[in-house]
Amino acid sequence: MRYLAGRIVSWTCACLALLAAGCGDDQGRSFGENSFTYEVEYTQGTFILPKDSLPLLTNVETTPVVSTDPATGAEVTVDHHTFTFADPGLADEMEPGHCLVIYGSYMTRVLSKKVDGDKLIVETEPALLTDVVRNGRIAWDLTPEISGMELVSPDGNAVKGDNIGNGFEYKFDWQDRKYTVWMKPEGTSEEGLPEIQVNVTCQKIDPTNGNVTATFGAKGTTRLPRQATQIGITDGQMTEFQTGSSALRSELTFEYVATMSLGGTQAISFPGLTLRIPLESLTGMPMPLPIFVNLGLGFVTTANLPEVTSFASAKVKLILDSDTGFDYKGPVIEAKAKIHEYKIGTANWEIGNMAILPSPLEIRFDLSCPRVGIEIAGSEIAWMAGVFSVRSQLLVPSLCKASLYQVRLDGGYSLSLLGLPIAEDKGAITEVSRTESTPECE
């Protein structure tokens, strides 16, 4: 299937049952639960390499290039891609200055092309969504499924998982850490949303002897939230952007164990584990543009211990149920959030083999789960997350124990890919905190 310049591609399906049966072109604008709309007029000259022609793409080379962000004027590093095709005849479809979309993977603008024998070599730079789409509306209100997920490690590479019963297990190394992620379906919530049982383990390894120096674990259930997004483009300008996730809920128990030979700080940071879901897999309809719904997990844990030979352990249970999202009301973005339920358990922790020194001992947790993001062509344009934080200190020699517990909703956006002059922002949308201390602190 060739996508011709200026052609309007349109379909609207009101329910997933219709997706399975197939549905015809529809210019309607119905939007509600279990719906998907794709009404697009591509920019003149845009060429989309069809899905059945992907084998013609034989090589992709990526070159980081420093350029200026037109929205902010700041220097940024972007990836330029050089594509090699096994069909020189495609040269007529790819003119410099025009957009080239590789079905479901890349969204670029052609810089140059060269026929080399039986090969076509095309150099490209990133393209904006508003470069590719002149007029259109892309909207969905869907709930992800565990079967359509792809796990992406912190370095951006896909991780192959093993099927275990009706669940999945992923194992991988990153820097000095070993990760195991296990999950399986756990029925549905009262709202009809799928829930999954999760168990994440991260071990920090001493590179000098291979011993495990710290272990972090999180286990419990998390819900796959209902995700709704609307993007509208008119005459090459974004006119509508709304995104929201309903019923983000996690009920997790965190446990941390650290051992030291010389004391000091033992930390585990986890920049992000992403379950990436192609929008096409959710809708069952052809989706040339590379759009993904991402579900992520990230954490940082730290133990500060001043003793020569010591260990620390901590355990806490946290619950958060919320809605959150962003709404573009030109020329500003408004954040929206609502906490339905939260529960912050007491952090039970202990320090072993401790010398009574006049310095505080501290254990910290920060965990984002679930983190829901919208990704287009490798760039995350918006994300929302339920965040759990615990800060506990033991002061010696008084043995005063003080703790701060917090649940909050964080979010961020970076809309330059949509052609907006709005740069980017991130931070806390709303939060709930609780403090407690022992009588020794008085």
C-alpha cells in the first residue's frame, strides 16, 4: 500500500468489538471509552514506506548531531538516520526536503539521497508531527493489555522476555546492577481495568569481587490505566492536545537491604524501565506513524551508614489510586490531577552492628509506578506518574527516629515535536505527605 501525498486517511471505530470485525472510512468525531480515531491528511510530498515493504530497509545508521531547538534556542543533540534500501526505484519517492516515514518506526525529513548500484542511501533528520501531517485528528481512549507490551531497558534496547505460565519474566544487566522483572495478569479491578502482579528485584554488584552489596525489591499489584489522548492539527499547526490516565493504582511493598564493608552511602538508582505498547497493537488498525503508549517503573533508594561493618534493611507498603493528565489551552498547558485513595504504611527498618556515632543514619525510597507516557517517533511528549517517597532518619546517640512519607502525582511534557513554541516542563502536580517521630525526638 502506497500513501500518496495529500491523501486523507480516515477511520473512526467506536468500540474494540468493531475493530475485530473491521470498519470502513468514517468522518465522524465520536470519542469515548474504547474508541479510536485516525483522520489524517499527510503533507504534500510525504512518503510512507508501507509495512509490507519494510524488508527493503536493509540498514540504519544513527549519528548524533548537535542542533538548536527552535522552541527554546537551546542546543540539543538529535539523531540523524541514514537508511539503506534494497530498491533504488524508491528514489523517485524520496525528495530532499520532503518527509519520509518508515512504517511504525521513524518519522524523518530527507536531507539527501544517492543511488549506489543496487542500493539507495537516504540521509535524514528528525521531522515534527506537524511536518508530516497537514490536517488531522488522532484520538484514542483505550486500556493497554499485557500481551502487547515490549520491555525497553534504561539504555533504550528491547529486552527479550521468557514466558512463565501466563506471565513474563525479564532479566538484564545495566552498569553494576542486575535486574529481574516478573509480571502476570491478576484479573480485573471493579472498574473493569486489567491488573497485573509484579515483582521487581535489583541487585547492586561490587565489581571488585562480584558480591551483592545492596538489593531492592518491589512486589504487589499495579493497574493498567485507561489512557485517553487527543491530538488535532490544522494547516500544519497543532490546535488540540489533551492526554490523561484514569485509575492509576499501585499497591506495592518495597524492601531494601544493604551491606557495607566500610560503611558510607549505598545507593541504587533506576533511571527507567519501560513497557512500550504500539498504538497499532491496541487498536488492531494500521498505524503508519510511530506512536506508543509507555508504562514505566523507576526508583532511587539510598542508605547512609557511618559504621565500619554494618547493614541496613527497610520495608514499607504504599497505595496510590489517582487520575492525572494535561490539557493544551493555547498558549499554555494545564495540569490536572485527582487522588482517589492513598495509604502510607510505616517504614519498618533496622541498622545492625552500629557504633554510636554523632551522625544521622538515613534510608530513602523514591519510586514511580506506574509511569504512563505518550511517545511519538522516539520522543516522549507527555508523561504522568504516581510517586512514592519515604525519608527516615535515626539520630544518635538520642535514638530519635523521624520519618517523612509522601505520595504525589508528577508529570511533564515536551511538545516541540508537535511544533509548539512551548518548550518543556515537569514537576509535582499534587501531593499528600505525613510525618512521624518517636518520643526520643521530643
